[in-house]
Amino acid sequence: MQLRYAFRLYPEPGQARALARAFGCARVVYNDAVRARRDAHAAGSPYPSLSLLSKTLLTAAKQRPERAWLGEVSAVVLQQSLRDAEQAYRNFFASVKGERKGPKTALPRMKSRKDTRQAIRFTANARWSITPGGRLNLPKIGAVQVAWSRSLPATPSSVTVNKDSAGRFFASFVIDTDPAADATRMPDTGQSIGIDLGLTHFAVLSDGTKIDSPRFLRRAEKKLKKAQKNLSRKQKGSKNRAKARLKVARAHAAVTDARREFHHQLSTRLIRENQAIAVEDLAVNALARTRLAKSVHDAGWGSFLNMLAYKAARYGRTLITIGRFEPTSQVCSTCGTNNGPKPLHVREWTCTACGTVHDRDINAARNVKTAAGLAVTACGAPVRPGAIPAQREETGSHGIPTSDCAA
């Protein structure tokens, strides 16, 4: 499995200007590639190949005075920008043909110079390196200071430098994990758990544990409201408005980072303690269009479930997803009687058949575990299906820390 390790960069002023120049050149090359595709489509001609685009948009363009500044950045960055445009069109056509899973992919469009999130990629051909002092040496940029939070378990083949909307720089490395090392870090356990996700409590486990929802966005609303009000009062296009926008972006970034850290800690804890985990397939997109939309987005269920999926695949755990139409809140987990639907304000109810008093969320978590086939039989043996591999890989940059720094 491939994982992405991201570390914060702290470039010096000159290095930040060099990175901005590289971002701009990569954007121009990407837009030129999209424009060449559009012109070929309008003329009814075949789409230009990647090699032809490289000759015309890079090699020949650097000889012209109006594009001579493309030679100020690494050629690998420009080549990777062309590859990104090529991949964007491939994804679009695969989506149109139905060969690509997930939502439909739109036709590639031009990138704006006003975009606050930018990225460039250096492959091994760029001859980037990590210095003995722990700095990231990038061609035509220099040795950039890196905040190493853990060591790299293997030698990465490429590095991607990102700049987010809050003005922060990150270096992202793609690493191939070692299955043997992962098995050592996460030994097998005989435990299984069912999880019911909610808003009052972020997660309720089938063993009765309730995990409160941190509500990071709700707690930061006062600060965000003040920052957004200051932004709305600034004149458009002014430097003060740019500063105010940066403050709003940093406030949102703090909320996002805190939520992501909470999701990583909880998902890692559940994966470490349980061999099998059962969850419910939630219609997050549909719930995000209701009156509870802000609370649903604040909880971040989709991100949490994605983390459970790739960590289960990495450490050999079993993750089972039951259908969203299972009546987990209606069925008695003791006798199996369906007592019918109940409004959300009913948090406790009594089974009409056996008289058991149920906590709504704990009963739902137990029913999730039962529906997934993880219930305990009369002889005490757990009933488990075979291992089901997760479908997604890691998209974030966090995980279980290993060492202190990278060499």
C-alpha cells in the first residue's frame, strides 16, 4: 500500500518567491495544454500527444521572448504539469464512458492565478534530495527547512510541494508501506465492535462506550464570524482584504486540522483494539442538504469512515459496512422485535415484546454489529466473515508516529 507523508515547510523569503514562480509557470503550462486540446477539438483535429505538447509548449516556447521565463524553473515541474493535464482528460473520458467509479468528472478547465491552493511535483529526475541537516533541497529553489514530525520508513520516489489557502507550505512524500512491519505494530486481537455515528455523540460503540462530538466548527464560530465580518468590510482588490482573507483561511484551517487529528486518533484507537469493525453506510451527501447540514459537515463522518477503511486494509483488519436501510434504531437488540420508527427526540424506549429498556444509540450500535455478522453465538464464539479489503488508500498525511526525524 502507498501512503502519503506530509510535512510542514518553512521557506525563506527568497525561496517563497521561487516557489511562487514555479507555481505560476506550472499553471501557465497546464493552461496552455488545455487550450491546445480545446483548439484541436474545435478544429476537428486529433488531440495532440504528450510528446508533441512537450516540444511545442516547453522546448519551443522557451526560445520565444514571451515564454523565456519558463527556463527559470525546473523542467521536471513543467513536464509534470503536462502530465497532470493529460491525466485530467483521461479521467474525464473514463468518467463519460462509465469506466471511472464515483461522481462524474467535469471537463478540465483553466487554472486561475487567483487560486489560493497550488502544487508542483518533483520526481527522481529532478534530483531533489534531503540534506544531512534535514532540509529539503529542491532544484532552482534551494534547501528548504522542514518540520519533521516522524521519519520516512522508505526512500520516496517523488515529492509534491503544496501551498494551501492559509498560505502554508507542505512537502508530501509517497511511501510504500511494509506489510510485515505493519503486522508487528498492530497484532491480531479477538475483539469486534459495532459503531453508530451521530451528532449528539460522535460515535457510540456496541460495548456501551459513548464518544462525545468535539464540534470544532461550532466552538470556533464566534472567531470565524468576527474574521468574516472584517473581511466583508474590506475593499475588493486591496491589500487589507488579502490580509483579512488570510485570517479567515487560517481560522478555517485550524478547525480542519483539529477535526482531522481527532478522526485519526479515534480511528487508530479503534483499529488497534478491534480485529473487526462494523459501520453503517451513511448517506452523508443527502444529510448535508437537510437542516442539520452544518452539524453533519462539522462531524465529518465521510472522512472518518475513509480513515477506517484504509487503516483496516493496511493493518489486516476487517471493516464491514451494512446497508443504510437496516432498521438499527427500530429493532430490539435483545429479542429482535421491530418496534417501528421513532422520532429523533426519543433517546430511550422500551421493547414491547421483552420489556427491555434501550438507549437508542447503544441499541443501534449493537444492531449494526449483529447485522454485520459479528455477534457472539450461544457458545461464546464470535461469528465473523472473511476479510474484506478496503477500497480506498490513505489520502491524508497523519498516522501513527514512529521516530523523531528523517535523515
